[in-house]
Amino acid sequence: MNVTLDKTGNVTGVLTISLVEEDYQAEVKKQLSHLGRVRPIKGFRPGHVPASLLKKHYGGQVTAEVVDDIVSRELSEYIRNNNIDLLGEPMLSKDTKVDLVNEKDFSFKFDLGFAPEFEVKLDKRVKVPYYNIEVSQEMIDKQNEAYMKRFGTQVPGEISTEDALLRGSLVELNEDGTEKEEGIKVERTIISPKYLKDEAEKAKLIDLKVDDEVTINPYKGAGGNLTELASMLAVDKDKADVKSDFTFKVGEILVNKDAEMGQELFDMVLGKDVAKSEEEYLAKIKEMLAGQLKSDSNYRFTIDAETVLKKKVGDLELPDDFLKRYLLSTNKEADAAKIDEEYPKTREEIVWQLIKEKIAKAHDVKIEKEDQMRLARIFAAQQFAQYGIGNVPDETLDRYAGELMENKDYAREITRRAFEDKVFETIRDNVSLTEKSVSVDEFNKLFEEKK
């Protein structure tokens, strides 16, 4: 057996694996002998099938499988033993022709794409912008108002608003506006103008008083959603496809009353006794907002760091034609034109990935289990937050985070994010940050400029 690598360019090469019959013959005989024991041919006892007959029945298939196994093993071992840094995967060269039936010696050629040689040094001479977003009093006030509404209560009101709940009765009408005999009558239903799909229907239910009557069309208001209609009309879903107008008589109006500033609100927002005064409570809100904005600042840093380091590295030579062919082979839904169209963006992503990997190797970046669990806890907390559940106990977060890590898709994404976080942490620790304080509006404009 002979394995050779020929460089065809700075970042391309052809690896050739040549086999003669002696390289695979013994393994083929071994496999055929095994088949003679487990797949006996009619008329022969297991293990007593003549070798010539086994070769006639299974020789071609077994030879193909053995040769494929040998070639795959030699390919992997050569790449591993010679520390070849590949982009994509080896692909069988188009000019490789193998005749397993009529030939005994074979030569397999594989096209390879290599990662380019380059250096990226992180030191204090590398300057990356870092934007600290200021927490304004207006932001604190708006966040407090949102909390007061979220933790508010519903109380009887005199006039209906968009956010109100209206309790009342519904009576189905004929086309001429008269009450429909044996039509639907609902003595008590609840309607919230805020959730109606039709703006005209919503407007009819605002500025009403108790005992007011108004003609509405529940079908239009629900946007034809039969589940919502069934609930509003107190009928089964299969009987809810009713497009008639109805008279709605207001029996009760419930409006939102914001929570009052005090210990009860502090505890609902922050947890029990985290803040014991309005000053402490507002300071905690500012702290939370600052934490959220810090995440935005860090995200912006990742964009600017990528820009700075790509510029520092300069243009990298990649095996572009090879990569396009590889991408085409791994994406069955794309054609060559689509690959060409998307390749510039893909190329940028490959270059940035190479830079990150180079940094990780140079600075011995390793992903520990605790790095994964920290992110898994964040993922878990975010999922609870989607359902309005905050202040989740640590033991619950830990348990749910562990369950996320048992899911392969989540574990893969969490590991990727953990690697990204560690790389950017390494960048931050080793470069000079050019810090600047900006308002939220100024910060948002940075992204508009990027576009």
C-alpha cells in the first residue's frame, strides 16, 4: 500500500491511496469465510461452503466493503498522523476510476482543502471599541411603570378602556336588527377589547358604561377564530361558525389598576426583602437595566472585535473552488448558482471561525462542564421567563439545565456558545478597550451605520 500527498497549491492538494491485491486479499478471505458460517448456501453445511462458491456469491460485495474500510482508515490515519488542518472533508477526485470487477490493483485520489497558515496576535496594541450604554431616568421610570402594570389588579370601572374586561350578555340578531328567535343567547360572557382582531369592533367596546348596549359582530371581532368564538358564545366549537350581529349589554366593567409603590411591589418584582425602600427598589431596577444593557454592549463588542481582527489578519487564501464543490455536495437543496451567490458570506464566516480557533489554540481555551452548565442555566431561565416565571429557585434551574444538556441539539448549541464566550473573553482580556459612554439612541445608531 502506498499513500502520497501532492500539493497542488498553497491550500489544495491531492492525497493518493494505492492498493495492490496483497493489501486486502487476506481480509476478503476472512470475511468470506465468516459469511460461509453465518450465511450457508443450500446444499452445504455451515463452514463447509467451497471458497470458490463463496467468492462467486459474495466476492464483489465483500471486496468493495473491505477496500472501502481500508481506504477510509488510511485516509483518516494519514491526516491525523501528519496533523493536516483541513477545511471541509476529503472528496474523491473526479478523475478517480476504480473497477472492482476487472482489476485487482486500485488507486484512489482525494481532493483536499487546507486551512491557510497565518498568525493573529492579541496584545494591548490592538484597540477595540467598547460602548457603555447609560441607564437614563426615563428608562428606569418606564421599567417601573411596566412592573406596576404587570403586577396591578383589576377593579370596577365606570368607563371601558381598551385594556378593560367587559362582562355582559349577548343576544343574536336577525339581519334587520331584531332579536333572532331560538338564536344564541349568552347571559354572561367576558370580552376584552384589547384582544379583538378587528379595529372597528374593538372601537365599539370603548367608552361604554354599565347597562349600555351596543351591536357587535363577534365573528369579525375574533377574526374568524372558532376557538375564541366558541368561548365568547358559550357553545361547542363545531357550532361556533356564526357570523350574525349580536347585542352586547354591559353588566360589569373591570379596569386595570396599577400596583402601588410599596413593599408588596418590591417583593413581586425582585423577590422577598431584596429591597426595603423605594430608593433601594429603583436602584435595583437601574442595576437590572444596566445588566441587560451590558449584554448589548458585549454583543456589540463581538461585532467590533471581529471587524478589527479580520482587518489585522488581512486577506486569507482559501481553497475557494474546493469549498464550493464541498458545499454543493453537502447541500442537496442548493445548486451551483446558489452556492456561488451565498459563498462570499460563507467565506467570511469561515475566515472568522479560523481566527477564533487560532486564538483558542494560542491561549489554550478549553470548555469546562461548568461553562456549559452556566449557559444552560441561562437558557433555562429564559425559557421560564417566556411563561412569565421569574425568580426560579436555583435547584430548579440546575435540574432543568441538566435536562437541557441531555438534549443533543441544546448541548451542541450550548457548547458552541460557551466556546464563543470564552474566545471573546480572551480577546477582551488581551486587547485594549477604547471605552465610550453612549445613550441608547446613540448605541442603536451604530447598527444603522453598519447596515
